[in-house]
Amino acid sequence: MKTLVLGCGQLLTLAGPDRARSGKEMSSLGLIRDGAVLIEDGVIALSGMRELVMRDERVEKARIVDAGGRVVLPGFVDSHSHPVFASPRLDDFEKRLAGATYERIASEGGGILSTVNAVRGSALPALVEGLVARAALFLKCGTTTLEAKSGYGLDLENELKMLRAIRQAGERTPLSFAATFIGAHAVPPELKDRRQDYVARVCDDMIPAVSREKLAAFADVFCEDGYFTLEDSGRIFEAAARHGLKLKIHSEQLSRGGSVALAVKAGAASCDHLDFANDEDAALLAASGTVACLVPGSNYFIGKPYPAARRLIDAGAAVALATDFNPGTCPCWDMRMILSISCTQMKMSPAETLVAATFNGACALGLQKSVGSLEAGKQADLVCYDAEDYRELPYYFGDSGAHWVMKKGAVVHSAVELTPR
């Protein structure tokens, strides 16, 4: 089947180098006025100026979808989320509003461990149903590819259960998942004073099992005081690499511990959070292929200072943006809200936020050859927004504003009934 998208008042192709964009490259959107996209069998065949696309003989007999002069861009690639859980952490929310710290909530049995208990008590079908329902919310807001982490099981049985839930949900929703194993999210309560024993289980039992079932592409670790040390993280990285998993890290989130250097040396795909990253970290990231993935929605929700996005970008680091959707510190699935926060609180430009939430997000997942830009040969993941200018996306907030969303050439969400002709 062939589809021709016409009437793109602003078509943001994100065309450019086949690597993460950095520095001034993050201001380049590949903007085309009066653009068009030809799609064949779910893949982009051609994108560009309408008059040039219309000259291609392949437009013959294509069904036409009219964007009506609106902004059309690649679907968002959300490269950091924790969407598999049983229930929201409303008690934590209320305690935090009353002045409790993240660390105090965790010490009182809240935080990650409260979600762990709920996940352990949930059957696989229930976790799948919850994730499928949340996938629809992401799609409605224009996210077409989502990284999804485990990390609320903290033992072999339940970590595998979470990853199987991601796989099964992926078979029931158009949203694409990139699964990440993060057994090293916290030390489970049954091993509270035996962190090294738990690290051994992650390395010797969990990672091999995840690899055997091909349940994840990445392994992640929460490298932080009170969680996992640099030495722990290095051991987990080595085990993950031996079993064919690519690397990610929760880095410099609550304090600065030197995890950026560890991750860059190991060739990690991304360092995420980076609230306490400094100039040295920015220089290391700029000189590497590791993407700096910022998740300012969590800073907004828990009232913490924001990561220094301008320092990272101005130093030449490639920056991605993600929601960090999770039940405790960022219950937000709308990437457009993340764009707004990034502009107003981190002083990123509208163009930089869009590059960060699409192409650089794809690079943080190693998926830039298939998603993140509207170029020939890539998946036809497009979003049409009720906007005439791309700067409206972070300017207005409170509603996704997606007119329609396409995944692999099929409309998977529409605010109005579309009648292709």
C-alpha cells in the first residue's frame, strides 16, 4: 500500500548525519515548507518539497492524507521510561508534598521498593494489560518508540516477568518498545545488607537468563550512593557486555560519583539524568559517542534543580530528552510537556528540544537507522500536530495537540475521522 502525505505546512525531516546531533547541529530540523511524504508498505519512500515528491512516478494510485497546512515531524522516540508497574505511588506523592525527601520515603518502605512489592504480587497478564493501556496514552501524545525498563522485580523470576510483559505488550500495540534490563535498580529487601550478593545474582543469574531469552537490548544500572557503586556498575557492565547487551546508566542523578567516565569508557549508549554532571563530564560526553539523556519531568515532579542542558550542549555533547515515565517520580507520558519544561527551565531552544526528543532519542537506543527522522528507508512514524509553526509545540502545554499519529504508515491515533482519498 502507498500513502502520500500532503499539505505539510512545516515538514520537519530531521535529515542529517547518521549519528547523534550535537552543538549547532541540534538546531537543524531539516524544515521544508509545503512538504510531502510518500510511504510504501510502512516505510518512507521519499520526503521533501511537495513539487519534487509529486514528480515521482510512485505517487500514482497512492491514497492521500492531507495534513491541512499543519506541522508534521517524526514520532517522538522516548529513550528512558519505567512503564511496567502495578499501581501509582500516591502515598509517596503526598509525603513528598509534606516535606519528606526521596531518601526518607525509601527508608520508610516507599519509593522503588513499594512498587517492587506490588509488581511481585501481580500476575503477568495484569502487567501486560496495564502496559498496553499506557501504550495508547504514549501514542496519543505522539510517541511512537518507547524504551521500557524492568527494575521493579529485583529477583530473577520477577525481572523476567516484567521483560516478558514488555514483549507481550509489544505484540498487542503499535507502539514499538526497546526493552532494558535494570535489575540493578535497587537492592531487594531480602538482601538489604548484602549488596554484593545481589550484584553477583544480577551478573551470574539474571543477565544470562535475560540474554538467553533475548528479552532486552540493554542493561542499565542505578549508580548512586545507597544503591550501586562504581565498582558494582563496572561488574554489571562487564557481565552485560559478555552476554551481548548494550549499556545504559542512571548517572549523577542524586550526587556526583564519577559514573560518566565509567560509562564513556565502557561505550555506553547513554548516560541518563545527569543532574550533578559538571564541566569535566560534559567534556567527556562531547568527546564520546555516548548520548546525554535528560529527564527534566522528574525534576519538575519532585522539585529538584534541573540538569545543566546548556552546559552540555554548548560543550558539544549530544543531548536527548525523555519522559522518565514511572509511578513514583514522573507520571508523565506526554513528550510535549517535556519539551516545554526543557525550554522554560533548561533554556533549550524549541529546535534543540525537538532534535533531542526524536533523532537523538533514537541514537540513545541505537535505532537511528530506522526511526527518528523522516528519510527514505526509515519507518513511516509521523505525527501531525494542530500547529502552524513548530515552536508552538513547547509553547503551548496541557494537551498533546496531535491531530493524527502514524506508525509504520498506519494511522494509530486521530483527533478527527480521517478520510484518505
